[in-house]
Amino acid sequence: MGIDDIRLEAGVTLLFTNVKKDLDSDGQADTKLLLSNGGSVEILGIDNLTEADWALIA
């Protein structure tokens, strides 16, 4: 278990959406997070995230 950082540009916020599906066709569910600027972040191999897993630091 580790800690990863995702840094967003100023003004971009995380619209927490825990989309659980196989995004990379490897047979394992992944997580997709949506951003306020229309972008997204795919977290491959992780499907059990909740909003409580995120610490937002300004």
C-alpha cells in the first residue's frame, strides 16, 4: 500500500465519480475520476476507492 499524488492545475477540481469498469481490457475493474475542466484520470487496477480515500490539499 502506498500514497500517490495527483496535482491539478489551479481552478480544476475533482468531481468524484467512482466509475468501476475495465477501462484497459485487462479483466480487472478500474476507477475513472472526472475533473471540472472536462478531463479525467484513470486509475488502473484499483476499483474500491471512496471519496474518503482522497485528501484534498489546497
